[in-house]
Amino acid sequence: MNQVPSTPVARFLARLYSFRDDEDRASLAKLRRAVANPGIDFNVFAIIGRSLPTDLKPHQIDVYLLVACLFALHDKEGGEGSIGTAAQLLHNSLENGQDSLDMRFAALLNCSWEDLSHHLRHLVSHLKFHEIPINYSRLLADLLNWDRDDRRVQRQWASNYWQSEVHENNSDNTTQTINSLQENEQ
């Protein structure tokens, strides 16, 4: 017997997962087409409008719509941590292009809300290609706080991306290079 999710966010996410689980390709395709401007394409409202929590402010509705469209691009949920953590996993999986990813991720962190869907769309597409899951519940919560004056979300994503195993690996590589240079000098 299926249990009804208890929170509005859980019900919203369960609705998104049902599109994938029920193989509702038409709805997912409409959401994917709307990802550039989810708040403007009213097909998105027709698909998920009844799943939105009540009493949302317009900006909050835009966040829910964006998350629905991003889910349609990459429906592998279950990631740990923030989108910064997922991007860090992507960085580790790349054989080359890490510098490009670093620049794109910095641009994402520095962008305004108006440009966010563009930057996230590209990152989510890369995560899909490398089969890295996304924590959609966390992404939704983070995006609801994107425009905070303290930029808490952006700082957390940056920390998850740059203060992690990526830099530890880079430090190890640097140490190995220095050690091998010293051995060659002897």
C-alpha cells in the first residue's frame, strides 16, 4: 500500500518521481522544453500546478517550476548534499575539462536569479551524462534561498565544490610532483 507523502515538498517531489516511474514521457518532454523559461511556459502549470504547495509567493512558484523542469532533464534523484557536492563528483569523474567546469561553476555561483536556469540547465545536463544523481529536495530548498543577502546557498555550494576531495586530490598530485622533482635532482 502506497503511503501519501506528509509534507507539501514531499508530495511535490513524489509527483515528479511519478512522471518517471509511470513513464509519462509526454509530461517530461513538456517540462524539458520549458526549462529555459519555466515561469513563462504555462504548460508547466498544467502539468504540476495541482502538485504545488498552496500559499506560495510568485518567486517560490518559479523555484518549484524550475526544479520540475530540471528533474525532467535528469531524473536520477538520490544524490547526497548540495548541487556543489554533485558538481564536485562530476569534477572528479572528468579526465579533462576540470578548468572549464571550475569556470562554469563560478559563473553559476555569481549569477542572478534571472540567469540561474541557464547555468543550472548546463550543469544538470553534464550530471546526467555522467550519471551523477541530484538531491532534488536539497536543490529545491537551496533555490528557495538563492537571493538571500548573505548568499548562504552560494557559499555552501562553493564550499562543497572547492573544499572537498577535489582539492585534496590536487594537493596530493602537487606533493607527488614536488617529491618526484626532488628525487630527480638527487
